[in-house]
Amino acid sequence: MKDSKSETIDFGYKQVGKEEKQGLVANVFNSVAKKYDVMNDVMSFGIHRLWKRYTIDCSGVRAGMKVLDIAGGTGDLTEQFSRRVGPKGEVVLADINQAMLDVGRDKLRNRGIVANVDYVQANAEELPFADDTFDIITIAFGLRNVTDKQKALESMFRVLKPGGRLLVLEFSKPVQPMLSQAYDFYSFNVLPKMGQLIAGDADSYQYLAESIRMHPDQETLKGMMEQAGYENVTFDNLTGGIVALHRGFKF
């Protein structure tokens, strides 16, 4: 039997003890939380809003549904889900990082999103909800930061209702070599400098760039979802595969 304390896992390009990664990721998001929305707009040239809108459109969300937005951070998806599920629906914004959760809560309350949103600090690997609770679960740009991704996918499957769907929006692998080369140059030469200039933190954005490269590619993530029990798993490449949206159903 392996000693879990001796196991290592990627933290960007570094290998760290499995029990260390959660705290290291927390430090990253504690650092970037207050500038997170600004950096998203700058580093994606605003395109992240289109990726998220596409995710909402593919979710099949309807009035009265119960939605879980995991790693929901500053609440972009939660805000749109809240408006679509209406007063009889419910959206839970869950994030493991309290600093991100606080920023999201303040932003949404300032925009008048109050009545149908709950906030829960939660680890995606051990979701604190009953079986078969949610009609829709989303995790946007969060899965790559999870220590045990397979365990997290299984935890989401457990709390998803039969007939419900999971949507995973995440950075992935560009499908064209020239785009991949340009993306690598931007990620490792421009992005950390932006992080230093805007957020005062180059190291966190260096990690975020590295974490994208360590994340499973499109087909691998599809296989992981199928292994967790999801059926009819598909993915769409967005912006040439820089981002992919994976969808799977629980039947």
C-alpha cells in the first residue's frame, strides 16, 4: 500500500506532495482574487465571456432548476444561471477558496443577485451535498487546479440527478501547431508580465500557464468522465482548442 504522503502530483511544472497542492493552489487564488475579473478580461481579450455564454447556452437550464457552479469563483456563470432559473430555482456557487467566494458574493449582491443564490465553501473532491441533488453542474476553469480530478468527477456524478448534465469548461490543447506555438509564446512570455503589471503577481500567472499544459487533453478528459459514469460524453473545441467544453449526462 502506498503512503499518500509520499505521492507527488503536478503543481504547474513542479512535482509536490499530494497533500501540499491544495494549500499551494489556495495561495495562488488568495493572491489573485481581487484582480481576477480584470485579469480574465485582459488575458483573454474578453473572449472568456463568449466561452461562458456558450456554456450557459449548452446547459439546457430552465426555470425552476437547481444548479451547482463548482469553482464558481467570482460568479460569472452563477449570475447568468440565477437569472434563468428564476425565483423557483436555486444556484449554489461553490468554491474551495474563501477569498474567491467573498469576491463573488460581493459582486453578485452589488448586482442585485440575492434571492436564489447560496454560497458554499466546498472541495470538489468531497462535495457536501446529498446524492441526486442538482439538475446541472458546471465547473469552469477550475478542474485543472483540483488535486484528484477523477475523484472530483465522481463526486459531481454522485450529486447530479439522473437525467442531469455536467459541463466542464477548461483550457485545453490547441488543434493547430501554429496556434499552439503562438499560444505558448503568449502564455509564458506575456501572461506573467501582465500578472505582474495588473495584479502584482507574476508567479501565480506563471503557475496558471503551466497548469494549463499539465491538464488532460480533450480525449483524455472525455475518457475520465466516462470512467466516472457519465454517458453521451462529447466536447466542443472553442477558439481552436485553446478551450474545450465537455458535456456528459447521468442516466
